Amino acid sequence: MFDLKDKVAIITGSTRGIGKAIARSYAQMGAKVVVSSRKADACEAVIEEFRSEGLEAIAIPCHVGRKDQLIRLVDETVSKWGRIDILVCNAATNPVYGPMHQISDEAFDTVINTNVRGVFQLCNLVCPGMADRGEGAVIVVSSIAAIRGDAVLGVYGISKVAETALVRNLAVEWGPQGVRANAIAPGLIKTDFARALWEDPARLGRVEQSTPLRRIGQPEEIAGVSLFLASKASSFVTGQTIVADGGMTIC
């Protein structure tokens, strides 16, 4: 049920952390993977690593905050492999860490344009092709910041709430054509993106003590959830936000 043989998958923000773990897990299950992030050299480094492991992947650099680059990402993928079966919107930004009243308009726009507008535009570019073939899976990597308040991640949380609303609406709009859309809301995961959180001993200690599993997560644990959502194992799951946080939000 988890076989992805010959499926074509785009994963944005896939040169490190959660995105890279998702790309590797898909390729290990037989998918043809598009590795994408802003920097071409980072993409090529991951491609070389994957190919050394016998995995099939190509690199298409893309800044998800720029529509022209999103169009190129989709067009080059279709030109290479003919279709897109799975889209994982993982790339995100959070250039600020602090209370919302201290955040500039420019920083706010950066977060919203990248985390919301870019995902919205990419989904609109990909979903029609999926609908034409009668199937497809869209997975958006959101965050538990979408379901709980945070004194230093407020604007990021706003963007992640928008992503969960987006997948619900995608599920309603495209479901009749066989396209599923879901979100994942990770808790604190040991990635470079969250380094400011897990490298702070006091904050890390508080998180661990307030989490039933008494630890933070690893990128591969989110990749497992994403693999489920991309595969036939989740064929009757759509419009959902699956929380993977070690139980933090139940306490």
C-alpha cells in the first residue's frame, strides 16, 4: 500500500531537514523525485547523494515566492516525466523570531508570500493536471503553530493556519476529480529551520517535559506521515491536518 513505483513527486524545500527526508523516503518507495530549493548547488548535492544510493531524482531550483519560478518548476517536471502525481509543499520561511508587534511590514509580507501565496499558486498550477488524470495527492507541511499560540512565532503561525484552510478547500474543490489534499502539522523537529528552538537548552527542556514522548522529533518521522498521505494507504483521507508532535498538543 505504500508503493510509489513510477509516481512523479515534487518536494519543495527538499535539500535538507523534513523535505530531504520526504524526498528520500519517496524515492526509496520507487518514486521519481524532483528535489527543489532556492540554491542550485544545494539541489545538485542532494541529487548526487540520492543517485549514489540508487535513487531516481532530478534537481530543479525554485524560489517558491516567485511565480515565474513555480511555473518553470512545473513545466520542467512535466517535460521530463510527463506528469505530477504527488506535490509536497514543504518550503517555508520565518525570517523573524519574536513578538508580532516588533515585526516589520516587509517581514510579514515575506512570510505570507512564501508560506501562503507560493503554496496557493503552486497548487493551482499542479491540481488541474492531476484532475485530468483522475488522481493525485497534495501534501502541505504546516505546523502545530497553526493550532496553538506562540509568543515568538505569531506571523509564522498565521501562515500555517492559512495552509490548513487551503488543503480543506483544495479537498472540496478537487475531490470529485480524485485529487486528495492534506496537511501535516509537525511539532518541534530537529532541523536547521528550528535550530533556534532546539539549541536553546531552556526551551528544549520545557518542550521535552511537556511532550508525552519526552523528546523532539526527527525529520524521518515526518517523512513517514508524508509517505502515508502520498500512498494508497491514505486513499480515503483528504482535507485533514495530521498532527505529528509526540503528543505535545494534547497536554
